[in-house]
Amino acid sequence: MTVLEGIQRSTEFLAKKEVESPRLHAELLLAHVLKLPRMRLYLDFERTLESAQVDAFRELVRRRGIREPLQYITGSTSFCGLEISVNSHVLIPRPETELLAERGWQFLKEISAFNSSPLALDFGTGSGCLAIALAVNCPTARVWALDSSAEALEVAEANASHHRASDRVAFVHGASLAPFAGRRFHLIISNPPYIPTNEIESLQPELRDHEPRQALDGGEDGLGFFRRLAGESGPFLESGGRLMLEFGDTQAQAIREIFESGKWIVEAVQADYTQRPRIAILKKRDPS
């Protein structure tokens, strides 16, 4: 089998399995097997694949055909220009979350102008992508990263080590802010679960069947974690600190109501790349 034949046959197979962009995914999987940049394949179409390479490629294509996410198959993804390892214990970082990370590190850089070591907390860190992006792009920041999954924290810690950020990111196992009693942060940032429970079964198989449900399920209306953060996170913020959150497609008004009723100021709502409201930037109202 040549490179071109492998791509063509796998594209046909993935198309029948209703995989989006089947040709692209076939090329990415073969490039992964051959340890080559994808575009290099176009220079090697006539190359004959070794038997072991064919077997490995077929297995990866089979996995993609049952709708296992490409990122889990290859073991990594890109986030803010950083290679982030992922597996089925962590949510795959999305492009819109890069916007949240960028707003976070921009704010920490502003804080660093008058505080030499701004403090941040990533609530529900998963792969650690947000925490690591903050630490890499604002090297003076110190970041705590909280997650209820010990398996997720293993992935996050490995990612921090890979990017030489272990000395600036501390990982904490837990499901609440209780471990941080008495501590205040300049920034609390989170991409919490926000999909309503009854909508999960209607998601694409990649999400529904493979990504960790606890990272998706936001409760009956998808807003459970936002209510918790509105009610509990205020005492953990420094004066002038910010809470930055990602939320779902239709949740902007509900988020505004939840936080305004909890005596927060909705400072900004930022749209994502598709112009849908996606990120809330909030600060606690000063006591009158």
C-alpha cells in the first residue's frame, strides 16, 4: 500500500462512518504513524508503507471510525501554541477557550505592573491548559489549578512539566474552594461544565461517548457550576480581582442574571470566533 492509497481508502472508510473532514483526519493519522508533518505526505504519495506501518495506521483509522476523538488517538492537541497532552480523563481544549486564556493572562500582566507576583486559580483545570497558558504567558504569575479528578491532575502535571511551568503551577485535588481558605486571588478562571444533562445524549459521539462526562454535565439546566461560583468565589478574590468564565451558546442572559443577583458586576461579555457570546468577565460589587 502506498501513502496515497492509504489516504484514499481511509478517507472513504471515515466518510462512511460520518466523520467530519475524513480526508484531513486520514492524513493526520498517517502523518502521526510516520512521524512526519502532514504536508510532507504530499511529497511521498508513492512511498510504500511497511507492513507494521499499515497495521498501525489501520488501527488508528478504526478507532477514528468508532468516533474516538482524533486528539485522544494522537495523544495531544494545540492550545495557545502549546502542545497539550490529552486522554479520555480530560476534556479536549477548544479554540474558544484560547480566548478565555488570553483575557486571563492579559489581566494578570496588568496586575503585575503593581504586584510582582499576581495569583490566579484555575477552577476545574482538566488537562491544565488554562493554568499552563497563564503561567507561560505571564511568567511572574503564580497559578493554582484545582480538579476533582486525580487522573486529570496526572495529565495536567505532566503538561506543566513539559512546558517547564511546574515551579509556577501548583495542582490541588478537590471539588470546592475549601482548600484555599484564607487565600485570595487576583484572578479566578474557569471553563466549567455547562451542558444541560438532558442534552448530553444528543451530542456528537466524540463528545457523548468519549470525553469525561463530569467535564460536560452542568446539571439540569447547565448552570449549576455558575451558581456555585457566584455564591462561593467572591471571598477568594482580591479587591479589584476578576472572575472569568466560559459558558454555553445560549446562556449569556442567564449568566448575567445569576451574577447580578449575587451582587457581581458583569464587566464584559466577549464573543467567540463565531460571534456567539462565550466569555463573562466579572468583578465583585464593593460593599456599600
